[in-house]
Amino acid sequence: MRFGSALRQLSVLALLTCAAGLPAQSFNLDSGREPLVSLDGLWRFHPGDSPSAPGSHLPLWAAPAFDDSAWPLLRSDNTWSAQGYAAMSGFGWYRFTVRVPAGEKPTSLLLAPILTSFQVYVDGKRVGGSGKMPPTIMPNTQISYHLFPLTPSGSSSERTVQVALRVWHSPIWASYVGGGPFLHGHLAGDPILLAAEQQHRQLARNARFVDSYAYSIAAALIGFTILCLFFFRPAEREYLWFAIILLSQSADNVLYVGQQIYSWPPIPINDLLDGLLVATGIFASFCFFWRILHARAGLLSRIVLALVAFSPIPVVFYWPGWFSAPASAAIQLACLLPAAICIFWLLVKRALSGNLDARLLLLPTLLDVGYYVADNVTIVLAQAGWTSLPRVLEVPLPLPPFTMQTGILLHLFFLLAMLVFLILRFTRARRREVWLAGEFEAARQVQQVLLPDAQDQCPGFTVECVYQPAEQVGGDFFQQIADGHGGLLIVVGDVSGKGLPAAMMVSVLVGAIRAEAEHGASPATMLRSLNHRMMGRSHGGFTTCMSAHIAANGLLTLANAGHLPPYLNGQEMDVTGSLPLGILAQAEYECISLQLAPADRLTFVSDGVVEAQSKSPSRSNALFGFERTRQLSRQPAAEIAQAARLFGQTDDITVVTVEFSGLALPTTQP
């Protein structure tokens, strides 16, 4: 093993010694150049279309023998509109020659983007093209580098090849988009090298849209996140509108990138989709600001939103020739402008009045929406021929290793401000929820204190009560108070509404009930006193109440103020009704009396029992009803309340059962 290793080391040393004696390779800058030639420069040009060659269907101007020496020369890196043929539509021809050296390899032609449709002829033969010729009037939007064959094989001698380009420019674009070649980079030479160069230049062009591509992804992710937040908090519609703003911007950027790179969808569909997405974003922005700044929706806002909804329609008016392109764009912009002005006006008004949200969003919104309006005004002016700089506001900003459009940068600034606003808003809402939760918990504890406890039990009676509020606190109330003579006072009622306001009204009523009970008030007197206290406090609502006194000997006295009649031994009692409390100041409440026997059972329920509503698909919207309540009225209170809750609770549920045992307190002998 040691011998083999030494032998290998000697072999490597010998090779290095020999290599050291060899001369270094020499590179020749002259003969070692790549077989490519630039075609940028002056090309012969002639407006109009070529007649056919005599005896042939081929165009005369494509023939290699045609004399084009009288044609003017135009630069190949700029449109004909910029070189003396302004707003020219229709056909135009270019001609130039390429000298191909002797060799065995074929050669190809790489042409930089040309506006709009064109055909390529080599020595009078058509070798390819891009787009469609008339009668199709749709401009070709494929802005890319095209590769065509120049010579199919090599030749033993040098030769000259005549190249002719037949270009057609749609009149739809001619007023503001120049026709013909507009970029440098035309090449001829080795097909393999040109294919690699074509791919390289296309990738370089694609890199110009990295900012739009990246923003579409970011806006979509954040938009869907905000949309999910709305689903968790559907009452806060601002999350929905903000999500729509971001998702419409994301979709519009996807549409823009798809059109620029893949030339899809067709221009009319692209224009319509772009108009719809822009209108959707402006519509959502208007609704968003109107909501967060608490503006009233009136006739003016409806008219503004109607104009925004109409704005996508004029976008395609110029395709059938109803309007010119600048007129269509101007109509669309005029429909969107009132919404932008209203948003700015509202932000400024609220900011001057001290609204912190308006002050935070004023500058980002002014820059973002204002830039869109200014850019489109510039485009309309260019389309109308009033300026030669159609996208003067869209000069990309250097942001190594890429560039960024000004509009995308302002979108990001606006997005940042909106996220800060929503985080602050969510934080404020969360703090308020915590505060309200504390308030509800305090109210719940107060309500629990107001419910009867073991000290209110009275010998001779078995009382069961179940109270299940629909929310954390509710509007049902129940009191049982021993009268000090072996009897029992039962008061059951229901304040209209739910939540904290109803719970606070219950507190007032319970205090009044206990005060009246100390004076030994009869059921009718109790209701009259409660009615007097409720006048002016109901705020459009009402309170039902049932007052019942059971003496030690079983004599039942009842008075009713609009409450559900109780059940006696499974049968609904016939109780004279009257108006609920707090409606009529002079309301009268009639008492009825009934003698209870030992083991008789009274059941009081609130309307939350009979109005429980089924959520089952087989019996959707069915009510628990009086018949089910009657059938269960002899059951314990807990079973009745549980049955109603499982059926489908929609309101506060209160069930009170009282069983009279007939065990009266002993009387004192005189």
C-alpha cells in the first residue's frame, strides 16, 4: 500500500513538471469573437402598403431586387411617430441588408419589440411575424423579442441578404402610441447564441415587473388575512372594505403583469377587467372611509357610488368606434374623480376637527389616490395629443437590484398606514371589549345577589327556580319573599330587551318589589306601584309581571300585568290580563283568588320558554309553544328550562315551580 501511494505521488509530480513547461493559451480578440452583428442603426422606411410584384402574390417591396434608395432613413430604436410620422396608423415598410460570411452554419435574426403587428421577409420570402393583419383592428400587445431564420444553411461564399419588415399599426392606438420598432437590440448571427440572448433579454424585461408581482402577492396575503378577521368580527364592516381594497389591487397587478409578459387576456377584456377592478377598489375605499370616519350616507354619496359603478363601461367604448380612446378614458376618469374628491374632503374635514384616524390616513391616502388620478390625467392628455410624455409619472425608481414604480411605492406607504390604523383600532376595540366584559361581570354579580337565596325559603312551600339568560345578563326577574305570617310572595317578570340595559332595569324593579313587600302590599297594589315607578323609564319598551301571594292556609291571590298565565297541576290558569308595566299611568290590575290544596303545584314561565325556536333543518323556525310547555309544567323547573334551551333558546328563560305542602305555621294560643 505504501509503494502504490508513493507511485501516485511521483506521477502527479511528473505531470505538474511537464505542465509547467507548456506555454499559456492565447486568446484572440479579433478572430475569437462571437458570430453576431448588431442591426441597430438606420433602416429604409416607406409609409403605406406595398403593391404585389408583377406576376406574383408577394409584395413588391419585399423583393431583394427592389430599389429602395429613394426611401428615407429612420433609426431602428425609435418609432416612426417620433421621426416625422406622428399619429400615423396603417402600414409601414422597413428594409435593410445583412452581409453573411461564408460558412457552414445557418444564421438567424433577432428583432427587438415592434409596435404592433408585423411580418418578416427574407429575400422576398415570408419567414414569420407577430400579431394579426387587417381586417383585424386589434393591436398586437406581445411586447417581446422575436427570433426568425435568416439563412437556412451555410454557403461557400459570402452573400448579402435582403430583410424587409411589413408593420401594421392600429388606428386605435396611433394617436398616442408610435408604430414600428422602438427599442435597440436587433441582432443577426448564430441561432444558438441568439436564442440564449432572446431568453436573457426577456428575463431582463420580466424583472421590470418584479415590484408589481411582489405587491400582488403581499396584498393578496394581507387581504385574505383581513377578510378572515372580518369573518370573526362581522359587525366591523371596515375590515371587509379594506380586504376588498387589497384584493382588488392584487388582482389588478396580476392582470397588469399577465398583459405585459404574456399578452393575456386580449386588450378589450383586459381593459374591461382593469376598469372593474379599479372601480371595485375606489368603491371599497369610499365605503371604508365613510364608515371609519362616521360620515352619513345621503343622496350625494349614493350618486358618487353610482358613478363609480358605471365607470368600467366607458372603458370599452373606443373599441367599436363610439368614442376615441382619450374620450373613453376621460369619461371613466370623470366617473371616478367625484369619489376621490369626496374621500379627500372627508379626510381633511375630520383631520381639522381633531380626528386622529383621519390625521393618520390623510397623507398616505392623498399620495396614493392622488397619484392614480394625476397619472391617469397625464395619460388622457397624452392620448389627446396635448403632451408627448404619456407616462411621465411612471418613471421607475432605482431600488437595487431592481427598480420600483412610484405607484407601487405609494401603495406600500398607504398599506403601512392602513395596517397601523387597523392595529390601533383593533387594540382600542379589544380594550373596550375587556372593559365591557368587566361591566357585564359586575352586572351579572349584582343580578346574582338580587336572586332569592336560602334565607327566602318559607316552611310549607317547596320553591324551585331556574334562570338562564340569553346573554351574560338578562331581563327576566324572580323574587320570593316570606310575608312573616307563614305565607309567600312570588313575583315573576320580564323586561323587554336583553343585555346590560335590561339587567339595570331589573335592579330597579327588584329594589321596588322588596320595598313594597315590607309594607305588606297585595299583588294588585304591588303592580300599581311598579307601574308608577316604570313610567318614563321604559324608553319605548315594556315590562310584563305576575305577582302572586300564597297565604299559609293555601289561599292564592294573583294579579297579572301582561305576563304569561301560570300553570296549576298541568293546566293553564284563567287569569285576567292587563297592560304591561310602564305603558299607561292609570292602569288597573285585577286580583283573582283561588284555594290551593296540599300537593298542588304552580308553574310560572317567561316567554323565553314558549318562544324557544328550533334550529333543526327538519323543523326550522318551529316554536316550543304552549302545548309543550303545558305538558312539561308538572316537571321540575330544571327539566322544563333544559328542554326549552335544547330546543333552541332565543330569549331569557325563567322557570319557577311552587308546591304547596299544606304545612302552615302553628298559631299562638291567647
